[in-house]
Amino acid sequence: MARVGFKKTFAQGTFDKAAVATLFGHIKNTLIAAGFQIILDTPEAIDVMPMGANPAVANDDVPHWAVWYEDAGTTAYIRGVPVFGANYLDEGALADNGFIIVNPNWRWQDQNAEITFWFAADGVAGWWWLHAISPDTNSSNGQTMSYACAAVTTRRYPADQYQGLSTRYGLWDAWGDFYPAYAMNEDGTQNRWPWTGTWSPFGEGWSYNGLRHPGSPLSKMAVPQFPNRDGGSACIYGEFNEILAITDGYAQEEQVLPGWIAMTGDDWEQSYAVPAPDSFTVL
């Protein structure tokens, strides 16, 4: 099995702590079904690498991810982290406390609103992504992007084939953030869990730059997106292999390219395209 995915809607008022646990279970099962090599598997966490990868040797170009459920008292989170090392619990690994990809309290629109999740993964290629939208009466198109995170890789350029500068994989979000497992800066300092922004030919990743003006002759378009260098790494990051920035005009799940679909939010959130399975299992 390679590309698989699910779609899950939580009704109004039901996305609570128990729902987060349910969602985590679906994510975990999908990562297993996608064919990832399982490095660690506990009731509250999963640590994975692509099928056929050598878990004994950390490599800047071989994706390694952990996803876990975190009990936070009256609520719960789902965290993701890029791992460089044996596993995310290993003291010698570069795998700091991770990026919260789902937190029920972060929904700035009505926290009781219905919410729909998409999740997809490919255990051979080594990527996964999560997207969620909620109804929003303050948005002209009636929806808001609640969560959007992807575990992605970046292209290597011929002049930059070195190990030891940065992982060429990390966690991305739709608001202009990219977190590799580590990066070496220009001073020779190894930064654990560094941050950098993103950009595309449309503009910076933190703002919606794909909006066309009324009557624009520009057709719908998808363009590469890149991590910024931002002084945080001595390498030159190539474009993301699993993310494209897209203009407005695409519908949710519309095919952008063969094997790629659009993920959208409100009128002022940057829509993007990701690789996807032929269909999503509706849970």
C-alpha cells in the first residue's frame, strides 16, 4: 500500500478531548496502512520511516517522523516532529518536543462548529499531511482553514549534496512555517528545531498571495513553494516536493495536477495543492 487517506467530520459541539484521541487513532492506523516502516508503536505515539529505509543510520534525505497524542488535562493535542536519529525518544536524536498540529482551543472561529479533517500518507515516498476546515459565517465563502500541516521533503540542487547542513525534510504549515529537524547556520552552530519561513513566486507563505483581481486574465495556476533560507541554515533549500501554492478559484479536493488536489480555506488563506490518494475513506 502507498497513498491512502481518510476524511472525517466531527459534528457541531463534538470535537473535544475524546474526539482528538479518536482522530489520533485514525492517523496512526493510516500511517501503518500507508506502508511506513514502524520504528516505535505505543498506545499514544508512532514513529515511522519510509518503507525500506535503514533505521540504524540517520540521513538528511530520508524522512523520519513521529506523531503522538498528548493528554493536557481537560483537553488534548496531537503533535508531530521530524526526527534525526534512532527514534523520537532517543536522547541522542534531534527530535525536540514537536509541533502541535491539532489543538481544539486554537480554532479562532466558533470552537463548537462542525469540523472536517482530511489526512493522507504515502509510506513509500515518506510523506503525510493533515487539513481541516470549519464553517465560518465571517468568511465570504463560508469556511475557514482550521488546521493545515504537512510532513514534506525539499529538492536537492546539484551544488548542494552535502550531509550535515540540515535535514531536507520537516513539518510545514499553510501559514508560512517550516521546521526541519536541525540546521547548521552560517556561524557553524547546529540549531535543534530551527524555524524558517516559506515563499513562492506568488510571495511570502504567511499571507494569501494567490488571489487574482476581478477580471484578471491570469488562469488558475499552481507554482512551487520553497523554504526561506533566513540565515538559519547554511544550505540552499530547494522547492518542496509535496507542496504547491495555488491561485484562488480552486474548489476543495479539485484536481490541480494528476495525483494532486487543492486544499482551501477562506478567501484570505493561501490555498495549496498536495499529492493525494485516488479517494478518501469516509469515516
